Amino acid sequence: MDRRQRKTRKAIFDAFTDLLKKKSYARITVQDIIDGADVGRTTFYAHFETKDDLLTSLCADIFEHVFSEDLGKEKTHDFSVEHDTGAMITHILYHLQEHMEYLPGILSGQSGEIFMTSFKEHLKDLFSHSCRSPGVPVPQDYMMNHMVCDFAETVRWWSQNPGYTPEEISSFFLRTTPLFESP
């Protein structure tokens, strides 16, 4: 993608996320996005087939870094020496917090399902390396589904109750989820 295409794509993402801060995904039209990005309809459709495609791409961009295995030092946090489940979960929460202004707009209605489907797939990969399985009297796939859904709904709850820090949310989750190795 050349510089001009990246700039256009960024303008579309920025317009979309600005709209999500003000209204729900279902109430946003492609025309709203086009107007906010100051691009033509043809340009929008050259980058995204539909509004859902735009949302899917936004989620992919968010999750690309959020689920990075490289936990380096960043402006808001440093997990460069910690690589346990608690550190990974807190790292994820810090990056989701960066999107908290518009995350509630995404998590409402149909868009919430698009976000959650992608989010849960990433969580399965993360949790598959962290769940304890020996001695747990339930099937592994049931346990994985439980952990993934529990954390995904924790994030949804947090988006509606944003007064907590990533460390507090991580602690809440880990305290109520005894199937993980201790951080």
C-alpha cells in the first residue's frame, strides 16, 4: 500500500472511529463515513466492500498489536520482562483502553458480534497456551470456551464501566478464573 492509500485508509478509520464515539454502529451510514473522511464513494469502496468490512479491518488493526507476542516497553506500560498470562491479559487491556472512547459503539448490536467473533478467535490462541488442563474434570474445549467467553464479556462489561484500570480488570478476571496458572 503506497503512502496516499495509507493516508486515505487512515482518514476513513479516523472518521469511522469519531462517529463511533457519537453514535452506535447501526446508526452510522457509509455516507457518514465518506463525509467525515472527505473521500468519494468510489474511494471508500476501493478500500472496503462494506461497512462491516471496514469494521473487520479496524478490528484486525487493533488486534494485530493487542495480541502481539512481543511485550515490549511502551508509553503506558512495560511487560518486557513478564510473559505470564496475567501480563498478557493486562497488556491486552491496556491496548483496548486506548480504544475505549469508541469501543462501546462497536460493542453494541451487530457490530458487537463482528468484534467479539474476531476477539474470541485471538483469545483462543492466547488461552490455549495458558489454561491448566490436568486434573480439570471438564472437557478441554468446554473449558476453553468458558475462559474465552468470560474474558470477552469482561471486556464488554469494562467498556460500560470504564472507571477501572487494566490492572484491576485483569485482577478481577484472574481472581474469578481459577483455571489459569498463577501469575
